Amino acid sequence: MDASQIEFGIDSFGDLPRDDRGEVVSHAEAIRATVAEAVLADQVGIDVVALGEHHRPDYAISSPETVLAGIATATKRIRLSSGVTVLSSDDPVRVFQRFATVDALSDGRAEIILGRGSFTESFPLFGYDLTDYEVLFEEKIDLFHKLLEEKPVTWEGTTRAALHDADVYPKTDSGRLDTWVGVGGSPQSVLRTAQYGFGLMLAIIGGAPARFAPYVDLYRRAHEQLGTQPRPVGMHSPGFIAATDDEARELFYPGYKEIRDRIGALRGWPPLQPGEFANDVEHGSLYVGSVETVARRMADAIRALDVGRFDMIYSAAGSVSASARLRSVELYGTQVIPRVRELLAEKPAA
């Protein structure tokens, strides 16, 4: 593994932070805070900012590409990604057009991470039937794959109108938008990602990261059988950095528990307990702590899965203040990432 080639990103869903008075900010303020965090990330050397799509009151970003367009005009080098675009309840043609526009505004820095999404609110909101959950994604990812060629497309399916020699604009300068698929643990999704030649982004939000190693292996074996070159594999997980381990846990835990319990109530999970939280921080997929603690845990995960990219979901605790989030992004770029590279460059102990 060449440590210098590993890429590092930050992810956000536009979670609502608190201001310095402890009040939860508005959706508009949360979007502006996300832009400020991305600008700082660009300045401190972070490679990618990825914004997820949600249609819920606890998240401000429902249109990632619109926010990315704003970030594009205020940054110089950072790549601009969704994380994820819920393709099942969107139109592939419009998705391509919007990201091709971001690509133009950013001088070629746009990329897309496609996915099914972790919630289902977008389906009734945009008039889709959840009984079509599987076929919607299968057909739309097939059409999107064809659109990436940037040539006239002829396509027919059951979930949208057919296209007959249709050309789609704008075109990109490079001729192709970089595309990944976010996968939460389905072998079928891993195989489909390999078949289309997309990058694989593993959503690892709990438990030991090593349990995803079979999916990385499956992705690479699928490419071997197809005779194609695999793309780098990435992972994204929640994290937060502060001056000390105790401070990071103290700031992160209340908001993380609130969000985790709210989602858990919908999915039949028991409330998060302090011991479970501590175990996931120490052995699982929460990268919460001081610079040294987070860097060592990240390096261990990158080695365990042999991934080429690590994206930290830096805004996963709503009770954290906007200023603490900015400080976490700064520490991630200026101290954690260089330290991870140092650790990865070290020879393993005999």
C-alpha cells in the first residue's frame, strides 16, 4: 500500500449543529455552515467533500448538487461528491445534467456516489411506489451508465419514458463523470458495481470494519472474472476529533445517541447504551477521539480493508456546535491525515 496515494474525504448530510448559545440552527444556517466547512476542508488539504441527500427535518441537504455548486465557486482543489445521490427516486438524465453542471463550475472536480439511500421518504415525495424499490434502482443505474458515455442514448425500461437516440447536455470537458456506488453490505450490489465499472464505497457505520473485507474481496474477484481493472475501494464512517479523547466523546455522544435512538425507534433497535458506544469507539466504526487516537484507528481500518479512500462523516452528532465541527475538520486535515500517512508508511511489526 502506497500511503501517499490514499485519499481522505469528509461527508455530511447537513446535520443541524448548535450555535454558540446552544440553540439548534435553522436549515438555511446549516447549509451555510456546510459550505464554510467545505471551504476550510479545501484550505487544509482534504481531498473530497461528499454531501448526502435526505428529505427529513433533522437534515438540511435535500439537493446535494445545489450545495456543491455553491462550494465549487468558493474552493480551488477539493473534489465535490454526493454521498449518496438517491438514484431510485430521481431521474438519471437530470442527475447527469446537474452533476455535469457542477463539473463545469468546478473545472472538472465533480463526482457522484449513487445509492438507494438509508431512508425511504423520497419515494412517496416524488411519486414512486416502494414496491418498485428493486426495479427502480436496477433500471436507473443501467440508464445512468449509458449516459456516462456522453453519446446519444437509446434505452427502454418500465420506470420512465424510453429514450431514442437522445443526446444529453451539458457535456463534461473530461468526457466522463467519475462515479461510485455506495454499498451497505449486499453482495448483489457489490457485483453490480463491478459489472458497471463503478468505484465501490462501503458505508460502514457500526461494528468492526474488518467484517466488510469479504465485500472488498468479492469486488476485486468480480473484476478479475470480467477481465477489467478494479477501481479503488473507499469506506465512510462517522467520526469526530477534539483535543483529547474525553473531550471528543463528551461532545459527540449526546447528539449521536439522540440521532441513533431516533433512527433506532423506526427500525426496532434498542436505545444506545454508553457501553455500546464505548465499544464502537474503541473497536468498531466510530472514529472519535484525539488526533493520535483517530489516526491510529483509521490506519488500522485502512490496512484491514486495503481501501484507497477514507471519508469521515464529520457531522453525525447534532449537539456539536458549528465551531467545534469546524475545529474537527481543521484537525482532520492538518494533523490526522498526515499522521495516518505516517502510520501507513511504517513497516508492520514482525
